[in-house]
Amino acid sequence: MTDQHLTPAEDETGGLRELIENQPRLAAWLGGALIVVLTLIAYKPAIVAGYIWDDDHHVTNNPLIRDWQGLGRIWTDVFPHPSEYQLPQYYPLTHTTFWIEYHLWGLNPIGYHTVNVVLHVANAMLVWLLLRKLAVPGAWLAAAIFALHPLNVESVAWVSERKNCLSLLFFLSSLYVYLRYAGVIVPTLADQSTTARWFTLPDDPQRLYALAATLFACALLSKTVANSMPAVALLLIWWKRGKLKWSDIQPALPLIAAGIVLGTLTAYMEQVRVGVALRPQLWKYAHSPMGEFGARCIIAGRVAWFYLGKLIVPFPLIFNYERWDINAADPMQYLWPLSVLVIVGLIALSRKLRGGLVAILFYLGTLVPAMGFIDLWPMQYSFVADHFVYFSTIGLIALISALIVKNLTLEGTAGVAACALLLFFGMTWSQGNKYESNEKLWYETLMQRDKTSWMAANNYGVELRDRGLIREAELWFNAALKLKPNYTEAYYNLGVVAEIRGLQAEQALAAATQPSTQNSATQPTTRPDDYYAQAAEDYVKAIEVDPNYGNARFRLALMLQRKGQPELAADELKRVVALSPRNAAAWQRLGYIFMQIQKPADAVDSFRHVLDLEPDSSQAHADVGAALLQVGDLFNGFAEWETALQLSPGNVAMANDFGKKMFLVGDYRRAEVFFRQALPMQDPPPVELLTNLAVVMAKLGQPDEARKLLTQALQLDPTYTMAKDRLADLAAGRIPPATTRASTAPSSQPMQ
């Protein structure tokens, strides 16, 4: 006779079983609420984090999210040539979400992080829905693991990885609708109930297909890693039906073609826009008949095993993993890809393991873009990164969850789930803390890598340099060079440090020459020019390593101009704009040099490039106007200056500068116009402006007006020497009125 009394654990399990079996709707709501609450709490440190690494390209320094014109350029500027596209990749839907958020909460990072977390929660819900509709055991457990697994933190806590979260949302939505279209997922009575009617999909196959295709397009326009969706759909159809017919394959072909087209664009932009050039680094050790292909296969095998290991044991999770040495001449390294093929082949031989095969093929198939067969910019630092596997883990998580549920009792499953989710919750919370700031992220990376990450050492140095810790920054840049000799960015950053030291030496020298502070102890030990020479040397080293490194060429041009070699500086800047046609700063500096070397026509062309890139820049209009005046186009030149003042109606310095330029060429009438335009811009007006206008009025034969203006200037600032001197000159007759002929000749009268 058996004991009819239940233990407390059995009673709890029975209660859980009764809830699931008798009240499935309530159980579903409670299960969903648990995932949502746990995920939101676990990601709290990430929600309040700041911006990191390339978030500046996507958000903080992205001019395209500022206005309606920028929104249009997000979608269209990739044509006619991707190299002129202002963003790193053509993911217009992702950048449209940034555009919307910028107009909702500006650059507050909490808003962007919150949206990422909400998208991640929605993805977890879709994972649950899909697996439940496909009758995969442990669907809820899989969704909960996906939501809380720390391997996903990089995709969620990093604002720039919005593309991952958004793309997966549309990927899973499209996959669900496509499977409904294919008849693999069949609506249940619960789906057709009145309470769920607003979720109900259309029954018409054509409308279902159109909706699936639209969602797939949204996924591709968020990130093209989603191009595997049609293949995944066919894989699941084969799993459920045991075969594929032409009628199954044919509808997927247009979607596959669209994925190939946009995927090819992404790969192309990695080269022409992002500037990826990895082969000399990737294949350094590829000395074998297999060559490059063999090296790529080795990378693919190692990548597959690496992420499996991190999924099972997610420790340590590092922002920048060590980059493997790949040697295609070493037979042992081929064990990585061969072992993957052998395991997949053995599983494929068993009909009973078809579900497991589907899960593994989902994992490998969605991981292909990050396996090394395509050169990606981050691979110059490491072949692996946590955000590369955001899509792919779903297959393995579903497989592991199904095995747990099928091989353990409900009590055992609940215990394993509780332990795993609690562990993942804590690890996700801890991982989220790393994204507090750039400085913390790079410091944590350095500590986890035992200070062997040359990329983290360089980037940590940049953070220290920006905080004014020049000496400490220089140490880290040199450390990066020891870890990776001929590291372009480290040479460049050392050059920037040398420039900063040169500026500091100039300031110290100026302070030391002041009578009140003159002291031999304050004299700088190194001359500013020596620092600037060192900066130029570092920039040259950076260019020798990477001739296409535009930042180094730009800074080198500034050093050459400072050294009195404007022609050489212009040559460097021409190379910069050839590499980066949208580099407004380079075009502007090139225009200034052309003005310096008396090539105003070339300056007009350079400044017009700036104007094309920044049509609302008052400085760009001012520069074009100055160049046009120098070539003799007075009408258009003054029109550009008027536009500049309209765009900066309170810019006293600009109006004053225009007036001085007119004074220096002897056009006193226009000088008066610009000075008087500047007068009401600031109350009280600057004494410099009043003095300049006084000199102009004296040249125009109005000494009384000039005397009145100078007196006003001295009332505002009795110590202003220039006004005192001009007043004395006026009294002594040393500012004679200009004759008709002289009115167009340059004046030698001092002006500030």
C-alpha cells in the first residue's frame, strides 16, 4: 500500500502542474510577467549606463538624427556610392529609431538603453511564442534563459547594438508569420478568441506572405545578419514535414535574393565605408596549400566551439577577447572545423535526432556571417565578440531547454531552472555594470585580459588623455605599441599627446616671459617646436603602417602648415579628402591653405565642398564669401557673408571680422555696414568693435562721430589702450580721411 501523503516539494510541484494544466492562460501570464520583471531588474545597471566606443558614430555625434533632412539622408545617401555614406553601415531602420528617440529625449542615454532592453524582452517573448507554437518542450525555459543569459548583455547594454535587438525582433516576427503562411503554425481556438482578436493574423495566404516579406525587409534594414530567415523557415518546414517540396522552396526564393543583395551591400560597405583591410593580418600564418580558405575554415570551427563554450559556461565574458593566431599549415588546427562537421554528420544519420540537428543547423547557419568567411571590421581586434552570437544562441538554448524538460521531472526542471536563472540574473547584473562608461569598460577589459589587450590599452589611454591625464595616457599608448608593434592608432594618439605637450610648452613659455611671473624655474625644458616635430614623426609612422589612415594625415598637415610648409600640407589634405570625401574639417583646412598660398579659386572649390556637407554652417558661408571676394566675385561674395550673418544673427565676432577685412582692403563703406550690423548684437557693445568703427568713420571723413565712438569705448573700459591711442591719433590728425582714390586702397591704420 502506497503512502498517499505528499511531501511539501511534491505538493508544490503538483500545484505548479495543476496551474499549468488547468489554468494555462493564467500560467502563461504569470510566466511572461516573471520573465519581464526579472529581465528589467537584471538590466537596471545597463539602463542607467552611458555611451561607449562607437556610440558617437550612431548617436552622440551623428548629425543625421538631428533634423528631417538627416532622416532622408539616412535612407538615401548610400547612393550613388557607399563611401560617401555618413554612417558606418546601411541600416536605415535602426538609425531611424535613433532619429525618433533624439527628438523625444535628446541625447539622454537612459532612453536609448531602455528601448534596447524593451526590445530584448520582446524578443524573449517571441522566442517563447515560436517554440510553443512549434511544440518544442521547455519553450518558457528557453525564453527565460535567452532573456537572462549574460552572453546577450553586450547586444543589449551597448546602444550601437540596437541593430541586433531590432533586427531580431523583425526576424522572429517574420519567421512566425511565414510559418503561418506555410501552414506549419496553425492558429488555435485561443488565438481566435475575442480577447486575442487584435493579435489575430489574416487567413489569406497572400496577405500572410506580404506581411512576412515586409517584416523580413524591416529585419534586413535593421541589420542584414537577418538574411538567414528564409533558410531558417525552410529548415523548420523540413523538420515538421520530413521533406521539402518545390512549392515550399519557391516562395522563399525572392526573400533569399533580397537577403543576398543587402548582405552583399553590407560586406561591400565594410570595405569601402568602414575601411576594413584584414587580410595581411588574418593570413599572416596561412603558409599552406589551403591558404586563405583553410585559415577561414579554422576560424569558423573555433568560432562555433567558442560560443558553445560561452553559452554553457559564460565566464569570463570580455569585451575584447584574445585574437587567435591562425596557421593553415598546422594540421592540428583543422580539428576545429572537422569536429564540427563530424558531429553534425553523426546527428544527421539518426532520424530520432532530427530536432537536435535542426537546432544545431540553426545555430551554425545564423552564425555564418560571423565565422570569418566575411571580413568584418571588429575582427582586426578579435575573431569573436559576444554580440556576434545574439541570434544564434536561440537554437542551442532551445535544444538544451528541451533536453532538460524531457529528461527531468517537473520538480527537477523547476530546480534546475531556478538555479540557472538565478545565476544568469546575477551575472547579467554584473555585466551591465561594465557599460557605465568608456573608461570603466576599457579598464575592466584590461584587467580581465591581464593587460594584454592592445586595443583596450589604446582606448583606455584615449579616455585618460581626454580627462587631461597626459602622462598616464602616454604610458598606455606605449604599452599598446609593445603589445602590437606598428599599431596605427597608438602612433596617432602619441602624436596627439605630443601636440598637447607642445601647446602646454607654448603656454608655459608665454607665462614665463611675463614680467610679473618671469622666473628661470618656470622656463619649459623642451621647446614647443620639438614637441610638434615629435608629433609629426608619430603621424608619419602611423601613415607608414596604414597609408589610408586619414586622421593621421590630417594632423600631419596641420604640423606641416605650422612648420611653414603649406604646399606639403595641402598635398596631405588632398589625400585625406580623396579617402573621405565627406570630411568637412579637411576640406575647410584645405581651403584655408589655398587662401594662404594665394590660390583663391581652389579655395572656393574646397569651401563649397564644406557648404555641400554643412549647408547651414555660417562659417562655411563666411569662408566661401571670403574666397569669392579674393577672386573678384564681389556680388556673390557679399551675398555669402550676408547669409552667414543671417545664420548667426548674434555673432559679433563674425560681423566684426567682416568689417576688418573690408577695412584692410580699403572698402570703408562696407566696413561701416558690417560694424554697424554688429553693434546691436551685444549690449553694451565690445570696446574693440566701437574702436574699429571709429577708425572707419574717421577714414570716411566723420571725425566727430569717430570721437564719440572712442569716448564711448573708454567709458566702458578706461584702460583700453587702443581706444586711447586712436583718440590721440584723431586729435593729432594722424587718421586723415580717405580720398576717392584711396577709398579703395588698403589702409595701414591699426585695427583690432
